[in-house]
Amino acid sequence: QVQLVESGGGLVQAGGSLRLSCAASGGTFSSTMMAWFRQAPGKEREFVAAISRGGGSTIYADSVLGRFTISRDNAKNMLYLQMNRLKPEDAAVYFCAASGSYYGRLESGYNYWGQGTQVIVSS
């Protein structure tokens, strides 16, 4: 139904920056709430950030607040996550997620998921 494909992951040094992208297709992008989650090896998937349909509202996990910025371009069906001042604990597989009816921090609220893009932070 809705397909999400992440890109932009890679290796970055601690303190550096990286921009993740998520391309959406198969639905009306502008009608969906979007979010980023991440999962490190051996850990549960955790919420990172969310953005409302029009991009006017955002939510951030405390761990990334002030360092990460979520944004979207509805004209291009794209979701972004700008990550600055990266820390080793930011290393994880990052997933984008979408929902037509939920806007918040809960993983269970999102019913469309990408396959993830890996971020490695070296120190």
C-alpha cells in the first residue's frame, strides 16, 4: 500500500553530521504523519522524532532534542532527518514510519515501515 525507502546512512565520526532521507510512494504522502525510529544491536526500537502532516508540528526524543531535526517536503514525497553532533550512542538502524491516523511516540501507532538505513558512528 504505502512503501517507504530510507537512504543516507553510513559511517560518520563522532561530532559529525548526517542527513537521512525517506522516499514515500503508493499513497498520499501529505495525508500521513511521519516518524523516525532507530534500533541498535541488542536493544529495542526507540522513537526518535515525528512530524505532522503539513510539517507544522514536531516531536523529539529527549536524547536527540537540539541535535536532530525532522522535516518533510510534501511536494517531493520526502521525509528527512538531519543529524548533527552525532554521538556513538546514536549508532543504529534508522527506520522511517508512517500513519494516516496517528501522531506521537508509540511504535504501535505506525503501520507503514521502511527497511531501515544503518548509521555507524565512530569515535
